[in-house]
Amino acid sequence: MPISADDLPRIEQEMQKIVEEKIPIERLELPAEQAKEKFTRLGQKYKVEMIDDLVKNEGVSSVSLYKQGDFIDLCRGPHLPDTGKVRAFRLLTTAGAYWRGDENNPMLTRIYGTAFFDEKQLTEHIERIEEAKKRDHRILGKQLGLFLISNAVGPGLPLWLPKGTIIRIELQNWLQEELFKQGYQFVFTPHIGKVDLYRTSGHYPYYEHGLFPAMEVEQGQAYLLKPMNCPHHIQIYLSAPRTYRNLPLRLAEFGTVYRLEQSGELSGLIRVRGFTQDDAHIFCTPEQLLEEVESCANLAKMVLETVGLNDYRVRIGLRDPDSSKYTGSTENWDLAEDNIRQVVRKLQLDYTEEPGEAAFYGPKIDFITKDCIGREWQLGTIQVDYNLPERFNLEYIGPDNAPHRPIMIHRAPLGSLDRFIGILIEHYAGAFPLWLAPVQVAVLPVSEKSAEYAQKVLKHLRDAKLRAEVDTSPDKIGAKIRRWTMEKVPYMFIIGRREVVNETVSVRKRKIGQVGTFQLTEVIELLKIERDSRGSKEAFADAAGG
RNA sequence: GCCAGCGUAGCUCAACGGUAGAGCACAGCUUUUGUAAAGCUGGGGUUGUGGGUUCGAAUCCCUCCGCUGGCUCCA
């Protein structure tokens, strides 16, 4: 009999009763054999399995049990001394979970709940969750008209609306500028490629379950939607002879890739089936590797800090020693893992090492952040790869006039533009800084009498490359302000008779309110500075309301 | 893919076996307005899809599609 969320109130009531009864909880330690017998008798096959595993894997001879009334449970503990010590709790949701996290095992029902020392803390916690949900990028994306996921096109395939597209373009321009400065070269490659290309790379058939099915075009000629850009970029590397003199070669592309994520995994912009990576592949010599990885890590850091995503963690993904899913030699892996460690240490990044989190061709540094309900997602990534150069037989001529094998770095500071913007929407709660805001200034004429001047103001703003719109609706000024407040525009220029006469605008800043009346040319200069500083300099930052 | 829940107008939601409704948005008219919602009128729905039960289904049952929260997966 499956448990659903509807059953939770009844379970809570029952729990409350047990709390009130103040049942003592008693710890006992039994030899594994006896405990096994007990649970076998109770028909608790999973507990029996646990005990067997504890004995086998951890060599324990006895296990701890907790007894509460006539209920007895296998648990490492510790437990409260009695059930009366439980204070404020609430059951939240139910979910299926595979036994021991293995999808080949049966699915059990898991009940999620939370507990606090008092009712007030519990209520506050629930309110915080509710508040956080209002930042959800799926809700804000709809409200603000940023993107759309249409079932007619397909699940997990976002369509970017004009306003969302502006955010993408701004991010791309910013990054492109930065990469040109750092010596990257941009390329453009097709969205499909022959299956054989991915056989060589090792993606196929290893990732076949995660690929859109191959398209057979001519007899024996099958193509795949590309799940990665690297094989394409490798072909560009191979298109000309390379020497140590023109390495590192840094090939960048905003490359759109397609991965057939499981249907239950899809989630707004954050987990999709088609997305655009701010991808690049760096081909370098062993001597150049550390410096290149370091500048990639610095770039990823800089990107996150610019948008104020300071609450991130760094993970080093290493291979799982017990798994055979990896390609390449042990020596190369050791080398690559060591390179990566050196860089994070040098940059003094706070990091954790996690075996089993590597890509199949190499270890990686991931930059991980959280969404509005606390789920962790990978944004930027840097991967050191000795293996694809081998699989594709990449070479360069060294100073000794002999061929050598380059090392590849796969890196994407934002990761996926789609996911990154999803996280950004939640981070800013839809209130984007001036440089990213789809509409930067709303020009609000008080009445039709100032409509003509409004058009003039609009022209000046647009000449300054500020994204502006005039609200020509017949509404009263209060209604217009409300509408654009809900649109979360950073600035409103309110213009009535007084402003028309003096060539001024009354400036209203998001979150602050009215900041005063200024010459049009003067405000535009201030806004240009704020926009070009990407948020580090803010006009009217210390202005009082009123 | 798996477990549970959900799917009603463009949006947010109501109706929960007896003729499908509200607010916002939209259109028209009146108002020409000074810093978070002017008034009136109007258009808009095969209740996600296909089937079933019933005199009668948005409502109950099944299929599929999609979404949500988890699990698994994540190059």
C-alpha cells in the first residue's frame, strides 16, 4: 500500500501521540547473528541485508538496535532518550527511492520531514521555503516573458523569448570580449556529426542511452545530434599541422548540444535536452598545462563573482577506482588528477575531492551552486584530458622537431547558458542588474500631453544604446508605475508637464523609489556608467526614497 | 525510466456526479490623469489526450502526453 502526501497529516497525528506518550528509547547491542535472527523473524528483509553487508564490508561482529515500546529498529544512532524530547516537526513530502540507491532494486517510499526546537522556528523555516519558491525561474520566466517550454516543440527544449534572448546576448557578448582578450579564437561547427566520430571519441556507444537516436541518411551513414562539441573542435585542430610555436590553441564556441535526459529529470532551464555551452577546447603542451588550467579556473571564478554568485563550492571530480567506465591509462589519469589538484591549491579554492565524479575521459574541476530550493547544480567546469588526444591521434611538432601529443582542456565557465540564466533568474529574483535587464528604462508619460516628449526621451535613450520603452497606455501614472514595478525594470523615467518644460526626467529607481529630477543628458551618462560597469558602479545607489 | 501528486480561459485559481465561474490580462467606450491598480461594456473554454462507467463526467476508472517533488542518471 503506497503512502501518498494525503496520508501525512494522519501520520503526523500518530507521531504527535507517540511524542506525548514520552516513550523511552533504549539502545541495545546484539551480536550480528542474533540481530539477524530477530529481523528475519520480523520479516524485515532489508534490515537482514544491511546486517549481512555490515558484517561483510565493515567486519562488524555486533550491531546496535534501538527499542521504543514494542518497536525495534536497526540503527547506528544516536537517538533521543525518549520520544517526549521531540518538539516542532512537520512531514513535508513523500518520494520513491530505490533501495540502496540502485535503480535495479525495488523502490521504497521515503517520507521527508523537518524538525526544530520550537514551533516558531518551524514556521519560519516553512515560510522561508515558500518565499524561496517565488524566486523559481520557471515562475519568473513566465511572469517576465523570458522563455517558454512548449510541448509542441518538445520537453526540455526551451524557446527563448525576446526578453530572455537579451540576457543571453549580453552574457555572450561579455564572455566573448573576455575570451578575445585572453587569446581565444571563435569557431562555429554544425549541430550534427557522423556516428563514427563519436565512436572514435568514445561517446558512442558508451553514452548511447543519453543520445537522440541516430539518423540514417544514406546506406550505412548515420548521424548524431552532437552531445558535445569536442570532436568537432578536434577536427579543426587536425585541419592543419600544429607546432609548439602556435600552441596553446584555444578554440571557443557557443555550441548547442543535445542530450536525451531521462524524462523525470527535466526541470525548467536547469536540466534540459538541448542547451548551449560556452564551450572551448584548449590544446596545449605539457609545459603549458598548469598555466592554462589556472587561467580557466580564474575565468570561472571571475564570471561567478561578477554576477554576484558568491555562494558556490568547488568540486574535484576524480575517477572511481572500482569502475571501468573510464578511458585511458592509469598514468595519464594520475597525471591529470595531480595537475588539477595543484591548480586549486595554488588558487586557494575551498574544494572537496569526489571520486566517481570525473568525466569518462578525464578529471575535472566543477563550480557548483544552489537553486532556489537548495538543490545543487554544476555551472562551470574545467576538464583535463589526455585521452581524446590519444584517441584522435593528435600531434604537434616540438622544439626537437619530433611529434608530440598535446593535452586538451575542456572548459565552460558558465557551463550551459540555459542553466546559468535559470540560476541567475533565481539569484536576482528576476530583478536583473542594469546591464542584463531586458528593459532598462521605462518612460512613463503622466498623460498624453507629454507623449511627444516621451518619444524624444526614448530616442535619446536608444541613441545611448539603452533598452527603453514608452508606456503609451491610457492608464494613470500610478498604474503604469505598478505595471513596470512588477516587470522589475531598473529605472523609470516619469515625465509630465514640468519635465517637458525643463528637458528633465523624474527618475524612479527599482527598490528605492523616487530619486529626484535630473537633466536627461545627465541621467543617461550615469546609466551608461552603471551599465558598462556591469553592476560594480550604481547610479543613485545611496539615494534616499521620497 | 521509477514512486507519489497534479493538469479548468493568456495568467492565478474556484466549481469536486446535475447547464463551467472569478480576479488579472485582452478589446471598445468614458476619464487626460504626478510616483504601486480609474469606471463601464464586451470577447474568450470540446475542463491536456483517447477510451470506459453513468440517465448525466471537469468531477469516478483506465491509456497516453506533460508538469511538480524525490530516486536513478548527468559527457
